[in-house]
Amino acid sequence: MKKILLGSTALVAAGMIASAPASAKMKLSVGGYMEQWVGYVSQDDVGTADYSGVDVKSDSEVHFKGMVKLDNGMSVGVNMQLEGNGGGDTIDESYLIVKGGFGEINLGSENSALYKMHYSAKGYGIGFNSGDQSSWVNTGGSISQSGHFRQPMGSTNIEPNGMNDSEKITYYTPRVNGFQLGVSYAPWAGEDGGAQFDRNANKSDYVTAGANYKAKMGGMSVGISAGYGTVTDAEAGAGADSEPQATAFGVRLGMGAFGVNIATANFEDTGAADGTAVAGSITYDSGPMGISLGYHHGEREGGAAKAGQAEADVFHLSAKYSLGKGVTWASTLGMATYTTDDPTVTDDEHSGTYLVTGLKVGF
């Protein structure tokens, strides 16, 4: 039976490859973005450290994308994203796309369906729901700021154990009457190629699911999302947890130029990363101009010594203005406050205010 299945799989794969005409070789397009920010921060000193003053920050990626349609009607594409400012990976996401009437399959290094299908709270300046506030207000380690990205301390775009761009396979259904479903599976949290991992030493078998609905109702637009993720084999490795789980919900309502966005997220059974998040924003978008007012409250179990609870409260007033041809000016006036009830921490509260302005260029 195993030989029959392998043989059948090989025939199907060969048929898919043979269906593409030799002259229809895939061509790559180049795109991406660059963001350059200048900001001033005023915040409490942390011990002997002074984090106030002017700073310049950058974020950029170059995207290589391609898609070819096969004779059988399916399309096969690639997406590779080159980081322009270091900070870890040289290549960020890198995955293969197969799509047709059945839906879409992503295979490779990319965020999960839980993350990509979530409707988070919008902001028009620096990243409001991606933890960017931790780049401008620094607690010097006296209060835990870890867990901002893909975890509730700074975002409702979450994934279990912050799995991020681990190698995975994701399936998205076609959107039917406004509804769409997605399911992802990752063997473990590792990225890119490498040796076979040890299941006795690493959490394994990550499973996430997402669903969303969007529709127009009269003069109103409605978007609703829900997602869940877990690690089904989490009994291995240091700091193993019983069953890490992540859940997220989001609602977006639009009426003319105005929008209201509400999102929540929750981590359970993840040790020091346990936490919750609530975020909301009001937006006004008319022509080239947009304004947003947002608030994010995040909690994480554990301060500097992983005891007690750390909390973050973030307010952002942001504006954007399209200058044309993919160039947008944006600014944010923000305030972030971090507190902890960790008895081992002397400086149990830090607050900072920042005014940031910059250009976003898409290409």
C-alpha cells in the first residue's frame, strides 16, 4: 500500500510539472518597502541610564514575487522577502504558493493562519499593534518588555510560543459568502533548512486555525475574525509547558470615512509568557489623509525576575498623508507606560512619551 501511495504521489507531481509549458517559465517581480523614522523621546531615567533624546530608526524589505499558471488551471508562485536592516534573518519569509479553485496552499517559512487572518486594531503611524513602542521606550530590563511581537504584551497578532516564520504548511479555503477558513501545521519552531530536529528535546506539532468574515451591509463594512493555536506535543525541552494555547478575536466596522476596530488576544499555559491583550482604535480616512487614535493594554506573567505580572499601556495618536506614487508621510504622538508588581524590582514603573515622524515608501 505504501509503495502504491508513493507511486501515485509521484505520478500526480509529474503531471503537475508536465502541465506547465516550457515557454511559461516563472518571472520574478521586485517590490517591498522602506520606512525611515526620526523621533524624540522623553522618558524616566532607568537607574543611571538616560534614554531620552532624538533617535533615527529604519525598517525595510525587498520582496521577490512570481506566479505562473499551469495548463491544468492551477497557479504556482513564490514569495521571498529580503531584510534590509538586519536584526536576525537575512531572508524573512520565504514560501511557495499553490492555488486554484480549491483554495490556496502556502508551504515554507511564513506566518500562520491564526496570525494572517486576524483583524487587529489599525494605526496610521509607527506600528501600533506590532510592538514598535518598545523600540522607543526602554525600561532597561527592569520591567520585562519581551513578548511584544506575536505575543499579547504588545500585539493581538499572536502565535503560540511566538512561532513566527517557522517552516509550515497552511491551507486557505476559497472565500464563500464572506467566510474564509485557514489551517496551519508546523512540525516545530525551527526556520529554514537544517538537520532533523529532536522531538524529545523540542516542542513539536504546532497547529493553528483562523477564520474571518467580511461583508458590506448597506453603507457599513463589517469584518470579524477568530483564531486558535496550540502545541500538541509540548512536554519536551527546558521550560516545557503542559499545552501552550493562543486565541485571538477581532472586529472591524466601517461607516464612510470612519472606522472602529477592537481586538483581543490571550496566551495560556505558556509559563512566563502567559498574558492577555485588549486593543482598540478609531480611524478617519478620507482621500490622501488618515488619522487614528488607538489604545493597547497588554499583560505578561513575570517581570525582570519572572515573578508577578508586567503590564503595558500604550496610547497612539497618528496621522498619514499620501504624497503620491507609493510615498506616505506619517507621524505618531505616543505614550507607553510599563508597570510590574514583581517584588524584586525597585523601579516598578516607567513611562515615556515620543513624537515620531517619517516616510513610508512602497515599491
